[in-house]
Amino acid sequence: MASFEFFAPCPRGLEEALAAELAELGRLAPISVGKQVPGGVHFAGPWAAGMAANLHSRIASRILLRVAQQGYRTEQDIYEFALRQRWEDWFGYQQTLRVDVTGIKAPVRSLEFVTLRVKDAVCDRLREKTGARPNIDTMQPDVRVFAFLTATDATLYLDTSGEPLFKRGWRLDKGAAPLRENLAAGILRLAGWRTDTAADMVLYDPMCGSGTFLAEAAQIALGVPAGTGRRFGFEKLKGYDITAWQALKVQADEAQRDARVRGVPDSIFGSDISGDMLVKSRANLERAGVGDIGLKQVDARDMSPPVDRPGIIVANPPYGERIEVRGRRAPRDADDGYSPDVQGNRGGFQRNQPDGVDAEFFRAFGDALKQRFTGWSAFLLTADMSLPGQMRLRESRRTPLYNGALECRLFRFDLIAGSVRKRGGDGEGKADGGRDAAE
């Protein structure tokens, strides 16, 4: 049985969680989990390992199959290296192609130029071996080739995923600042929510937006594979193990049928202040096959525990413009002092300084947590590093994470009696080092 080396990219900060998830997939296929590196995890195994990771991983962004690695000095070295690879064994000229190149401290004139050279090498190889060149399609290609450059080495990969794995196939309606599904799944894992633990836990998202946390949590609890509703790039490659793939699909279909019989657990709850967002959330949950989750229209500042036993709160809190739109008590004349994130996405804007809208909302939200959720743990993802100070709570842990290119923190708050910080003379808590002691 042939063995391949794979690389699974993931949101930065979730490498350890992804490695644990891949190890668990050993029940489905022989998987040898390798080194964790910033932004991903290496693993090895037969075709079934890569296919199982595509179908089941909730945290990986893609699954890349390593074709070859070699040292280089110039762009011509990279061209000749790519030209020597047997691309004709993987795909033909009839399939459309896209090439992407990334690098760290690569001594080249530009990554764009290297991208052109790798593309030329792949096309030249196929023309030499098959008599024709493939067409280039940067939007919806049949085949994606990736190259990664370090200061000394070039590595060539074939993408086995196609569309990024966080595109589960169910989310059509998104909120103003959508949370990627694989980041949501990773946060749930960091919060302890897994298939083998969910039955004994309670989960509540009081700012559920388009329902990402809820859909992921419900599918995890039910054991539904993440990729049951989509296709994968390896299905367009030559030589993948069709027999192993059919067996994996049968197992996934059985898991989905079993989930429909058992139904969504009654320990998952969501709410949002926006009725429009709840409509979108319900539609997304229905498409994800977990439409039985109960949702309520509630201001997060007025929230109360949905059950009489402690659980976990997970949320991607709104801030800035999202608070103004969704917070009914928020003033409407706040200064619009935003700076866009690197993707130019207004829904993902990060406020330079918290204003009165932010401060009022988070102070009231923090009070709700302290007064009504004793015994709970709250996991809040935000790009605002001053969030604990605004909420007047001391976090028990902060984990650096990235939502796309936007740097965030996952703050964990263990809500016990007396978790309010002592206030300084100016009435403001400290957001980073030099914290005041908790009462």
C-alpha cells in the first residue's frame, strides 16, 4: 500500500487541536501524525488517510499532498524542479489548473514571478508528455498546485480538497463579520466540546449571528462528518483509492442517518438581539441538518442561563458598528473610528479605540455574566485585546488565534463568585500585564 506525506494547514493557534483531531481519525484510516508547525500539521498515510482528513476534519483548512521537495538558489532551479515532476500521473491537459506560491524569507525577486515559472513548468511538462497544455482557471480550477518556499528549499503540493474545507456546503446566509467554520470548530474543541463529551455538557451562544457555533456544535455532538455536504479536489485526480473512498462515504452516510434518528441534543442553545440574524441562523441550521435547535431573540445584556446547570458560553461578540446595529440600548451617534482589516471587509473592521458604545455594551454584558452565570465558563473570540478590561473580568486564559488574516484572542472566563476585578482610582481595569487582583 503506497504511503503519502500530507500537510494540513489550519488557523494559526489551532495546530495542537488539529494534531489531536487527526490522531483520532486513526480509527478510520492509518494516519501517522507528524510535526506541528505554525499554521498547520504534517501527517502521513495511504490515500485513505488524506481522504478521511478531508471528509472528517473540522479544523483543517485544506489537505495538501506533498509531491516533492528540493533545495534551490534561483527561480530557474524552481522551474526545472517543477518540470521534472510526473504531473501527467495526477491529471491531464483537459483539466483546468491554478498555481499558488507562498514563502518565508525566500530569496526570489517576487513570489508572483515564481508562480508564473511553476505554472509554465507544469504546463510545459504536460505539453511534452500529452501534446497539449491545460487551461488556467483561477476561480474554479479542477486542479490546484501549491509551492512553498523557505530560504533554501522548495516544496510542491497537490491540493486534495478543492474549495477550502471550512466551506461545509451549508452556510449561505452570513452575518456582518462571519466566523469561519473551522475556527469555530477549533474553539469548540478548546472549550472541551467533542463528540465524546458533548452529551454531558451544555452550550449557549448568546450572540449566535448566522449560527456558526451552533451548527458546528450540533454536528460534533451528533458525530456528523464535516464534509458530508460537499465534493473534494482529489475526486478529479488520477489514481486516488476509489474503493477506500466508497467505504468512507458509506460510513459517513450511516453516521448522518443515525444523527437524524437521534435528533439534535437539547443541551445546545442560541440567542441574538437581531430577528433578521435569527432568520438567517435558522435557515443555516436547517441546511446543516440541525434545524431543531431552539433560538430566542434576546439582548445579550439581558440574557439568563437556558438551563439550571452550568455549562459553557461560546461567542464571537459584536463590536463597533455591529453593536450599534444590534444593540437596542446603544446610542446612534457614536464616532465611526474604524480601520479596515487586511481583507478590506467592513464586517471585520477593528476599532482603533473602544468608544462609549463598546464600553457600555461590554460592561453590561460582563455584569450579566457575573450576576447570572456563576459556575459557567465563557469563551469569547475578539480582535479587541482590551475586552477583559471593558467587561471588568479577569480572564483565566488567553489564546492567540486568527480569523482569516485578522489577529484575535480567545479569552476564557471562569465565572465564580467574586470574579469582578478591584477597580483602580480611575474606575478602569487593566487589559494586559499588571492586572488588579480579583475580589
